[in-house]
Amino acid sequence: MGDRVRNEISELLPFYLNGSLSVEEKAKVEQALSADTGLEAELKLLDRIRTSVHEELPGNSPGELGLARLGRDLAQAAPVRRPTLAALAAAFALGAILSGVIAVEAMRAPDETYRQAGAAPADESLLVAFRADATAGEISDLLVAGNYVIIDGPSALGLFNVAPPEGVDPAAAVAELAAAGAIVESAEIAR
Amino acid sequence: MAERNNGAEIDSLVAQIARGDRMAFDQLYRHLERPLFRFIVLRLNDRHRSADIMHDVFLEVWRSAAAFRGQSSARTWIFAIAWRKAMEIHRRNDRVVYQETLPEQIDESTDAATAIAQAEDSKAVRACLDGLSAEHRIALELTFFEEMSYPEIAGVLGVPEGTVKSRVFHAKQLMLRCLTSKGATGGRKSYG
């Protein structure tokens, strides 16, 4: 067996030992092992190293206290739900409507209804997900009524980055949007 | 210890978390908390900071489970998050990574028989493991404790598969050299 092939087999030995090789690789290693006692010796050494790694104490991990700490934070960190096709369609429709709004507003007046993604962001913005069954009209009415400005979105997950009205506490804005539970699935302060 | 065959269970738990299942999250935490903590401590060597990183990892899993598309196993995905976060801290601290001089071929100065005899002494093996750089130690951890395949380890560490194989190979060479040296000197020689 040449040096190159031997080194190749030698590199596979640790993964032969942990049982993660493909059937072909495993057969190749076994064939080499039967022909080379040096590789057998390497395998023994690796097995001893493996045992030592397993014997090593994991140390004091946070355990249940860590889970309790997470429990407090999870309440404020809503999971990002995978958007349904309906939600994506609604987001797309809203995006199309807003694109129209941007075009009209850009021609008409300098007052701000939509701040483009490249523009300077508000001090604190919100991440908002709308319900899959909310219509583009309902979403639009909600945002216009509350003087919210879409900064960016929808993201690949269907999330919109929304600026609260000037002078409004972001936490209060989150509460206001969350109260529109029939339209808004989740709202949180963007970090 | 992580077992290769609990990968499907972790995949399933992450799928449930993607639907907002808090009980699945608790189960996942209990499955992965200890190995993840071990893994992060190996990189940072700081238990308090490692606990904070692990907290962030689980929060990210909770927030992003729905975005996980299954390009890798969920376990690989979670360890990769942990690795990325630990490396961010590591880089921020601007720590210097000690890189051993690695033999490309079997080192002529090593004596496999002596090394294997020394390997019967678990203290000697432990001392040699402690002397490895974090990169090599982590490669051995993922191979022998997590029992990951080399493509999975490559996914966690964000390096090519060939790099993983050669890193584990070099770790073994360094262990061989260290154990030979301990055998030749009665186990008193330090190794770094």
C-alpha cells in the first residue's frame, strides 16, 4: 500500500471507529486493516483516545436552571413561524400595493409614508408578521390608521420591519399591533 | 453522550419547535444542553460565558426553527450556531490561536508500541488531550463524543471535509507523539 493510500485510510480510521462512514468507505478501511498491522495499531490508539474523551467529565452545565432562565426570555421571543403560501401571497400583494404607494408618493409629496430599506432606520423599529388569512386591505388599513411606516419587507419569512409613529414608545406600539390579533400574528421590537 | 441514532429525534423536535411547541423545546434542551455546553467550553474555556452563549443558542433555535430548511441535520445546524457564536466571542477577545507544528507524514520519532502502551494509562491520555489546541480538541470531541461524520463536522465548523479529516488525523498524530514522549520519559514530560 502506497503512502498516499495509507494516509487516506488513516484519515478515515476515526470515522470508521465512530461508525459514520459510508458502506464503500467502511469496506475500503476493513480491507486495508486486514492487510496492514500498523493501521490496526493506530485503530487501537484511537479507541483509547475515544474512551478517554468519553470518560472526561462534562463539568457543571447550567442544567434546569438554564432552562428556567430560558423560560423567562422565551416569553418575549416569539418564534418566527414559517409563512404559509397564503401569507406569502398576502405579503406579496401588500408589497405590490405599497410599491404603488411609493411611486405615487414619490411623485406627489415629500411627506413620508414609506421609508425605503436603504434609508436611515428609525431609532427602534418593529418586526411584524401578519396572519395568513389577513387581507392586504386589512393590513394596509391597520398601518395607515396607526401611522406606522413600513421600512422593509417582506423578508423571506414574511416579516415586515415597521417604524412606529414618531414619539410613540415602541413597546406601546407592539402592544397596539398585537391587540389587532385578527390581522397581526406577532409583533416585537427589532434588535 | 450524543448518539448517532437520536438525530431523527432532534430533527423531529426542531420541526415541532417551528410550530411553537414549548414542550418540544424543553425536550430539545434536555437532549443537547450538556454536549453543547461541553463543546462551547472547549472553545472558550470560560464556563460563565459559555453558559451565556448556550442560552443565546437556544433562543436562536426557538426564534429560527421555522427558518431551518433541513439542508443538514438539526443537530449539525444547532452545533453550527453554537460554533458561530463561540467564535464571535473568541474573535472579539482577539485571542491568539496556538498552532502546533504538524507532521505531514507519520513521525519517525513516534513509536506506536510505546504510545499504545502509554495509552493504557488514562491519566497520560487525558494530559495529552489537554495539551492539544482547541481546534484539534474540538475535532476529536465532535468525532468521538458527538460521533459525527466528517461531513457533519464540516457543516458545524464551516470548513471543507478534507480539512476535518486532516485535522483529526493531525490530532491523532500529536497524541501519538505526546504518548510516545510520555512513555520515553516516564510520563513527566510536558507537551504543548
